[in-house]
Amino acid sequence: MKSVNKYIRKYEEGCVPVRSIEIDKVFTLFLRCCQNPFIFAGELHEPWEMVYIRKGEALITADDKVYHLSSGSLVFHKPMEFHQIYAENPGLEIFVASFKMSGELSYKFKHTVFELLADEVDLFEQLISRCITLNNGYYLDANDWNCKPLWNDSPLEFYTCVHQLETIFCLLLHRSPVTPTLPDTS
């Protein structure tokens, strides 16, 4: 009987999962489709920001670094990091999320760029599709970037989007980021 009680106690104690990263608050969540060449003059702000290149190519700055990114790439901007976007050719599509993130491994996203694997691209496409569905079937627009209406209209679906974003981030932590180079202009 003693050995059975030992196992029951261990079961009752349980295990508390460690949240290595957690999105605490979402500020923006949108898809921008650019029909013309695109220049975003830049900004810096307190939340983290993630920019995913869905289609096309862009030069993206992160403080003093400049990255040449193409479809399937994403970059993280840490809080108070000045960032800009420049796309010479029309057709750029970017998915942007800004958020407050915590957790013992959140620092690993500082100065990081990832070229997504096929299954990760699929996860992002599912996420974008969910966000568009949340927005009543319309593409999310950077001119109406506030995500509060999404939260108010469908809190469970909005939570599912945030949870999916956290899941993607956790998957990215299991592999090394890349550092894309600038195109050779000589």
C-alpha cells in the first residue's frame, strides 16, 4: 500500500509547464498588400514586432543592420529598435504583429531573422487565414491596425491566433536563425 501512495502523491503534485515565451498582449495584427513600390520611413516603439514576408522582397532595417528578405522570411524587432521597410517592386505582402512578450527565452528573438521551412510557412498561412476570417473575410489592413475589434468580436478565435503565434515562435526557438545578406550592388 505504501508504494501506491507514493505514486498518488506524485500524481497530485503535478508538473507546472514552464512558459519559455509568452505573448502577454497584442497591439497590431495585420496583412499589408502593396500594389506599388513601398517605403515605410520607420518607427520605434515599446512592443516587440515581427514582420513576415509573405510575397515579394524587401530591405528591412533593424537599428544599424540592413537585411534583404524574400518570401518565407521573417524578422523580429526588439522593443525600441528603429526599423524601416523598403520594397522596390510592387506585390509585397507582409504580415505584421506587434506584441508584448515575456519568458526566459524571449531574449533569443533579439536581432533574429528566420527563413521559414515549408511546414512553418504552412503554419503562417493558416494563421493569416484565421486572422482574415476573424476580420469577416477581409484582408487586414494596416490603415485599420488596431486588433481590439478582433478581440471584441471573437475572443476565443483571437486567443487561438495568439496561441498559434506562440507555437510558431516555440518551433523557431528549436533551430538557428539565419542572417541574410544584402544584395551585391557592385
